[in-house]
Amino acid sequence: MSPHPLLSAESVDVLESYLGEAGTVFRAFRDQDSGCVSFGVAVGAERWFVKGATAPSATASLRRAVDVHDAVRHRAIVPLRHHFRVRGGLALVYPWVEGEALYHPTASRRGGRSALDSPMARFRALPVSEILRALDEILDAHLAIEQAGFVAVDLYDGCFLYDFEARRMLLCDLDEYRSGPFTLEADRLPGSRRFMAPEEFVRGSTIDIRTTVYVLGRVLRLLLDAGDEEQEWRGSPSQLTVIEQAAAADPADRFTSVKVLTQAWRGARTSTLPR
Ligand SMILES: Nc1ncnc2c1ncn2[C@@H]1O[C@H](COP(=O)(O)OP(=O)(O)OP(=O)(O)O)[C@@H](O)[C@H]1O
Ligand SMILES: [Mg+2]
């Protein structure tokens, strides 16, 4: 059998030309904030998502993604199958998955989460029980991430690929996650403001698992609402109390871990209060 053109590649010159020879490029994502360029590629009956970088900072992000996937595997995280060098950078190979990104900003276009036909609005219109299952998967994946010692950076609704047919939530783009707590040495971290903790905007602050707890609290808040303005909460009052503690402004007031947050969330869910 000849070597697989994607899974056994070690070093290529120009990614897009290589992929065009290896198979058929059926999608391209060229206009992303990250500076990465990604492709959907069909090779025979298989479909792959190949994410490439040549600029130094984008390449550094992809190296981080390799570390994350080395340390964490979870059914809700799209698995990294291979990585290889490209001239001046790196490329990552993932299986192509059917989910739709709940939010897909590009460098030239953003917003639109409330448009009725947007993936986010369609997600928010699903039955509460289905949303809770999806949220549970996100929490569960972050239990595994916490176990591995990692902290979330740049987690937002662009990382959530939801398969509306299979009713399945998958996480992608964990490229900014770090292998442990760290001190912020810039004015801010990358990310979507509405998900980010206050300390992510303060040079010199500590970014640790409590930052992850905050961001997950915001994920719960924003995904279990019927609208985009945080005015149409669909959960119970006790769930809202859990979220308030998760997303407390002072890290000292938050749950101490994803595990404790998840326990509180799962405890609150059995509440008999009306939804
Ligand atoms: N495994 C996959 N299968 C199919 N589509 C995917 C897969 N992973 C990501 N995508 C799609 O590709 C888009 C871009 O992926 P990703 O978010 O990883 O790129 P990015 O360069 O980091 O973008 P951004 O700058 O917005 O963070 C996603 O919004 C999603 O629609
Ligand atoms: Mg990204």
C-alpha cells in the first residue's frame, strides 16, 4: 500500500499545492483572524480538515494545538490525526466533521449571531434538553482538559461544531490552550470579549483554571439563552446561581476547578424549579 498522502506526510513545500495533488480541495478558509489557512480535502472516500500556518505566530498556535492533543483525548474533541512541516510553518490534519461552527467570524466579517438562520440562532431554538446535553459535553471535555493540567484560552462559540442531524457537539480550535497556569505578558489574550474573564485584559495577571471556570460559565450563560442579549434565560434559577459564581469578577469568588463547577451545574440541573 502506498503511504497515505496526508497521514504520512513529513515535510511539504506549499500546502495548498500539495493538498491539490493529494486529493480534491473542496473548501478553503482563507480569511481567519488566526492567520491560519485551512482546507477541506477529499482523498478517495475520506474527508479531512487540514489547517496550515506559515507566519510565526500562527505556527506557534498550531504547535500549541499539537501539545493539547498530545495530552488530551476526548470524544467531544475533534482528534488531531497527524501534523507535518510546511515550508516556514506547520500543518495539522484532522478528520473532517459534519458539525457547523455556531459562530464563524472571519477577518472581514463578524456578528450575525442573532440572524434567524444563523447556526447560533438555530442552536438556541433547540429543546432545552438537547442544549443541556451539548453543554454537558463541553464541560466533560474540559474535565479532561483540566485533568491534563491545561487551561483554556480563546474558547468561544467559534470552537463549537454542532451537528444538527446527529445532535452532537464537537470542539475544535483549541490552539491557544496552555499547558498550565501562566502570567499574561501582553495587554490582553486573544478571544471573544463576551466569553473572556476580566484578568484576560490585565497585563501581569495570572491565567489559571479559574479563568477557564469563568469562560465556561459564560458558555453556559450564552448557549442556554433563547436570544443574543442575555435576556431570555432558558435554564432554572439555580443554574443561573451556578453561573454567577462561575463568572464572578474576582477569581477568588469562583469555583476552584472545572470539576467543582461541573458538580454544581449537574446538581442544579435536577432542580424542580420551573424552566
Ligand atoms: N475538523 C473539522 N471539520 C470540518 N470543519 C472544520 C473542522 N475544524 C474546523 N472547521 C471549520 O473551519 C473553520 C475554521 O477553523 P478554525 O476555527 O480552527 O480556524 P482558525 O484559523 O483558528 O479561525 P479563527 O481565527 O476564527 O479562530 C471553523 O469555523 C469550522 O467551520
Ligand atoms: Mg482560532
